[in-house]
Amino acid sequence: MNSSHNSTTINVTINGKAESILNNITVSELLILKEIPQQHVAIVVNDTVVPRSRWNHIVCQHNDNINVFSAVAGG
């Protein structure tokens, strides 16, 4: 298959919704693009919790299932 230079997106599922995102972006960059505050959230990629310390190192892959959970403090 001959890929074009314009093929710069991948398909992922974010919180149950199929979306096309830029190729080669990290989980941290995805949160910025989606305007999701990085404080008080947890990220799960393909049923695996991604520690905050790894967000800048984990690159989103085609067909990833990404869930963003808000951490809510009780009181």
C-alpha cells in the first residue's frame, strides 16, 4: 500500500467515541488537543492505566481505546 504524505491521522476511540487524531502524538498532547485539563484525571489505554509520569512517552496508536476519567474528591 502506497501511503501518502497526507495520511497523518489515525483512528482511535476516546471515551467510547471513534475519532481521528494526529499520528505520532503522545497521551499528554492528546489531552491538550482535546482541551482536557491534565489535573485530576486518569488515563486508561487499552485497559491499562497509564501513570502520569508516562503520558509524555506513550504515543497513541491506530485503534487504541483511550478512556479519560475525572478524579473526584469526596468529602
